[in-house]
Amino acid sequence: MLLAEAVAQEAPKLFHTFDVFMILFTILIFIGVIRLLKAPQKNKFAIGFGVVSLLVFLISDYAMVMNWLS
């Protein structure tokens, strides 16, 4: 009973395991965009897709970190 009451009164967890994967995916997308920009033959569609994906992940990472700090 005491353990159940302690768990029920505990604040909701702000950090989730999926957050680590979000940061790792953001780093992988960043590395991919840098490699695309350094390639001798540029694929403009791939660069654009990578940049848009990177922006989406950076915005979601920002929101995730702000949720940690609140």
C-alpha cells in the first residue's frame, strides 16, 4: 500500500527513452546532409529533402528539450 501511494504521488516523468532515439536520428540526418553537400555531384532533391527533414527534427528536439526544462 505504501509503495502504491508513493508511485501515485510521483510527478509524471518528463524524460522518455524515445527522446534518445530522436536525438540520434537528428545527428544521423545532420551527417547525411553534410555528406550530401560535400559530394562532388550534387543531388538537389536529396539535399532539399534532407534539409527539410533536419529542420523538422530540430524543431521537435527543441520542443522535447523545452518539455524537459518545464
